[in-house]
Amino acid sequence: MTQTASDKPLSLVVADLLPYLRRYARALTGSQQTGDRYAATTLEAFLTDRSIFETASSHKVALFSAFHSIWSSLGAPVQDGETGLGAQAQMHLSRLTENTREALLLNTIEDFSIAEVAEIMEIDEAEATELLRIAEQEIEKSVSGKILVIEDEAIIALHIKKIVTELGHEVTGVARKHKEAVKLAAGQRPDLILSDIQLADGSSGVEAVNEILADAGDIPVIFITAFPERLLTGERPEPAFLISKPYTEDQVRSAVSQAMFFSSSEIIEGH
């Protein structure tokens, strides 16, 4: 594999990529704890055998390939004692066609090309394309719900609202400030919160979300931010779904559908 332009030591390259592997792992499992456990296992394997970094098309592909190899060999996680959204995530995972969500997350959230998805999953590009098609069909079967949007930029807020409503969800309101977000959530409890980090009055979207969750309990959250590394620190809590700005419509659709899929207590027909 061609050396990176900066010629960083491999350990530093992996450190830079680790937050994104952890994001993928949490989105894949629906649980911060379970996702981090898989990421840690991947790093342990990397310390033992680094050969994959010599053959992969890029360092990022290599790291995600190592993760996928471990994920495939251990199977979908089943963690005793999971409660709340974590337990629902495990229940829903068991109903999905094998490898479909992996392909969808790699392509939409982590922005790998079809060719890179195929390389990571050790399949051909035609199979990767078919997995994406199946994943989109299955995720679309998630129930519709009420979504609160916390975003201070009007154009972005309207764009997000359009994407969400086209998926069949109801937007309960759009908040530009911390207090406005808390008030909207208190008036109508959302099934999902989609939030920016920095709000119009200088307040924090994270703080607004935490205040809402303190009163409303378990609600899935998607953060959209130009600085994802600020939330991928390893400290708890961390969001299971995190979209980087600038985002694509596919990224928002994928994250919203999967968050609703995980949080739903409904049984998906045909699975």
C-alpha cells in the first residue's frame, strides 16, 4: 500500500482513524458499550498482526477490514444484561439479512465507495451493491415517529426537515436555541432528536439534549456537527449516531432510519 503523504507512524494513523471506527461500531451494534468492545478487540488484533495494513488499498480500509473480520467471526453481539435501547437494538439486529447493515453504514455514514465496501467485507462489488439495496428496503420498514430538530441555521433546518418528512416521520418542531429545544420536547415528547452542536445563542446542543433526556428518558439522538472528533472522545455518554458536516441526504436518511429502527419496539414484518 502506498505510504500516506504525511508518512506518519502507523500507530498515529490508527489513532487518527479510531474515532471513526468507534462511531461505526456503535452505529452497527446500537450500543456504545458493545461497539467499543469490538473496537478494542480490533486494536488488540492489530497489535498482534499488522499485515493487513501492507495489502489494503488504504489505512482506513485496512482498519475497517480488521474490524469486519472480527465482527464476522464472532457474529452479531448478544450481551447479557442489556436494557433499554441496547436491548431493543439486539432484538432488531437478529431480524436483519446478514451483512446488509454493515454495507449500508460503511457506504453512507463512513463514506466508503462500493469498491472499498467490497474490499472491507471481502466480497465482490456486485454483492456489495445488492446488500445495499436489501438494507435500504429493510430499514425502510422501521416505524414512523416524531422527530425534534435542533438546528440554528434555517436553510439546514429546512433541508433536514424535508429529508425526515419524506421518510414518513413527523417533525414536532425546529429549535434554534437550548431553551426552545427543551420547551418543544416538554410539549411533545419526540421519538428521536436530531441536533446540531453549536446553537444560535452560543448555547450547546449537547447540553440541550442532556436536559431533555434527563426528563424524558431514553430517546435516540443523532448529532450533526462539523467537528465530530469533539464527541468521539471515549468519554461517556457518546452518541451512537454522529453525522459530519457537510452531510449528504443519504447519510441523514440512513442515520434517521437506523436510529428509529433500533428504538422501535415494533416487530418488523417478514423477519
